[in-house]
Amino acid sequence: MRIEDISVHLVNAVWRNFIIVKVTSDDGMVGYGEGTLADFERTIEAAVYDYKPFLIGKEIDIPEITQFLFRHFYWRGGPMLMSAISAIEQALWDILGKAARKPVYALLGGKAGSRVRAYANGFISGSATPEEFGAAAARVVKEEHFNAVKFDPFGAAGPRITKEEMKTAISRIEAIRNAIGDSPDILIEAHGRFDSTTAISIASELKRFSPLWFEEPVPEDDIASMAEVKAKSPVTIATGERIVTKYRFQELLAARAADIIQPDVCHMGGIREITQVAAMAEVNYVSVAPHNPNGPVATAATLNALITMPNALILEFWLDAQTVRRDLIKEYFDVRDGYVYPSNKPGLGIEVNEPALERYPYAKLHLEYFGNDYKYHGGSQIKK
């Protein structure tokens, strides 16, 4: 089979646009991949179309194609180009799985288990009170039956944190722990906000809440500081969502800078790369919990990779923009009691609802992570 066409579809989903890439083979087979990256959707769209002339007519051999895309251009790497490559790569796996009439995870060697645990995210945002944090988490646990939730309680704090900011963060964490009880896991997100001294101090405060992890306590590109925090932290450290190559993950693992890594299938080269990084982590006794605030195509791709990993820990499952998510695929994911069960259908295991790709037109959107609690900007709020 050879590549006949490639197209990009931008789908508006509340605070970002999903970036869906469609690849068509010369025998009419269609595959989908996702390279969603907030803020720079048009840049990634352009990157895919820049790669397209070099791909039309190529035999669908995934290692050869991805190596070509990564190595045969003078400028390479970085989140924009890697997201474009990731989306193309996933779509090629989808085609190969459909052609073989097997799920992608079967082409990767088969399942390491029958299901993967999931944690809920995207259930609260904005300048929420502790009571609102607690109520939102309780609904997710009691009504949607998740047994793990992740949230960022730190508002606009960073790189240091004031006593008042710390008091607010602790009150939000406490409210969630009180609302859901001791059994469900809580996962504390920091989005790389803090310097190492501050992060170590915060980690000590978090210990009494028994979090499953403290995520990205310092900027992701500072591996030395991450290693320092991990060495001194009384709680588990997770990181890796903004690392976009296996070479950088090797540096992270060699520095023993994380207990858990969080590669994103949309940004680090696709399905094959994420499984290779998982194997690197396994021999270092490090678990894998993929970053996945993305759309349903990325969720399917991530699930196919994660289910093959012996060191799989948990999958991020995003709860906002449910109308768009459910409309984009004809049959939604099998989520039960905090676990996701993989489909046995060929390819990525989903059927994309093609009319829905055009039903939610692109709009320029921006989420301000580091302002006074998350601020959403879109439409008329953004100057053109």
C-alpha cells in the first residue's frame, strides 16, 4: 500500500482545536491520527502539508517514513514538527491495522492486560472555591465512577509561592480529599510552575494527602532540577508530557529524575515511539502514565500503545467537550468503574464520524495556564 492523500481537519473543542490528520492509501483505505497541541494548530497544519509532498506515493512502512521525516530535514524536533509527525504516524498504524483486520495493539505484539486504569481530568477550571473543587471531584467519583482525579490547585503561583497561595492550594486539596474519601487517588498537577526549592517545600506539604503523584513540579526542560526534587521529595514525582523525543526521555531516565513518565502520543513521534520509551522506562523500573488531554483519536492511539506495556500505570481521560468528543467517533470508549477496555476492532479501534470533522469549525483559542487561575480566551477576546 502507498500513501495517496493527506488532509488536516481542525475541530473546535472548548479551549483548543483538535488536530485530526486523515491519510488515504492507494487502495482506498483510510486512517486517522491526532497531533493536538493548544495554541499552534495552524502551525502544525502547515507542517503536515509541508511534509505531504514528500510522502505521496511512499510505501506505508512506518519506521522508514518516521525516520525520513525526523532525519532528512535540516531543522527537526520540537513540539510543532513532532506533533505533525505523530499524527501522520498514528494514521499509518490505523491503515495497517485495518488492512490486517487486527487492532493496532495486536500488531505491536498483543495486550499486557485486559484493561487500563484511568483518571479523570478536565472536571473543574477557573477561579473555583475549595467547595467547588470538592463538589466537582465528588461528582466524578460518585456519578462517573472514576477512582482517581487530577487537578491543579495552585492558581497563578510560581516560580515561588506565597503563604496565601499555599493556603488556598491546600484548602482545595483538602476539600477534594474530604469530598471523595481516602480510597480514590488524587493526582496533583503543577504545570512546571516552581523552582526546585519551592517544589520540595510543596511536596512536603502534600505528603499528608497521600497523592498518587506530584506532577511537573519544576519546568520540564530542567532535568537537573527535576532530579533534585525527586531525590528530596517525600511523594512520587511524575513528568514528561512536554518531552518530545525518546532521546530526551533517555536523559530523564538516566538522571533518575522521575518515578513515573508521561509521554504524549500526539507529540513524541506517535505510537511506535511511545512504546519504545515505555521499554526504556521498564528497564529502569519506572511506570508509564501517558499525558492525554487530547481528542478521541489520540485517546484510541494511546490506549492501543498503553495496553501493550507491562509497566502501564494509568491513562489520563479528559471530561470536557463531551459533545464534540462523542460526536467525532461513532461508538464511544468502554469506560467502566475507572477502567478503559480496549476495542477488538481493527486499526485504532474507532470509527471516525467524518461529517463531524467539519461540524465544529476552527476558532482561535487560548488557555492561560499561568494567570490568576485558568483563563480562557477565544473569539472576539483575541485580537486578530
